[in-house]
Amino acid sequence: MGEESPERRPAGELEAGVLAALWAADGPLTPGRVQEELGGSLARTTVTTILSRLYEKGSVTRVRAGRGYAYTPTEDAPGLTARRMHSELAKDEDRGAVLARFVSQLNDEDEQLLRSLLDGGAA
């Protein structure tokens, strides 16, 4: 007892899998459909819990579907990553130091891309 099953995965990995299933869909998915898209590797209750957490974080929206809900991502993968970056930046009082450290750790290609974007270029 007390041992974790070898199948146990971190919450972030589970959320990423659920979001990937939603991004690949043509429309809103119920927890049962998400479970099917993930190959049935997770219990439906686990999928429902993950979707509820994503809803609370604002990562998905939901509409009534029968007795439950169907879920849709609020953003694509790059949009979600950008929102997470903003969230992390907002946690630190010294935004200048955080941004300076971030920029100093960019590789040359990413630095040039960032310069282009700041100058009004397209990604």
C-alpha cells in the first residue's frame, strides 16, 4: 500500500494530453469523447476532473451537453503558452530583471525573431 502505480503521470502531462485531444477535435468534446481520443488510458472520472481544472484555469470553455458538458480550448497551443509566460512574469515584482534574464538566455535565432517581432515584423 502507499505505492504509486507505474502508470501515474504528473497533472501537467495529463492536462497537456487532454488539451491536445481538444485541439485536434473539430468541435467541443465531452469527457467520454476525450477519454476515447486518449485511447481509453484514463478513467472517465479522471478526464472529467482534468477538464474541470482546465475550466477553472480558463484554458477551456464548456457548454451543456446532456447531463454534463462539452469542452473547447480557449486558445491554441501558442496562445496558452504565451498566457502562461505572462502569468509567470506577473508573479515577480522585478519584471525588468525577469525580462532581462529571459532575453539573455535566448539563442541567436530566437533573439533575432524577438527583435523582428518587436520591430513590427510577422512571426
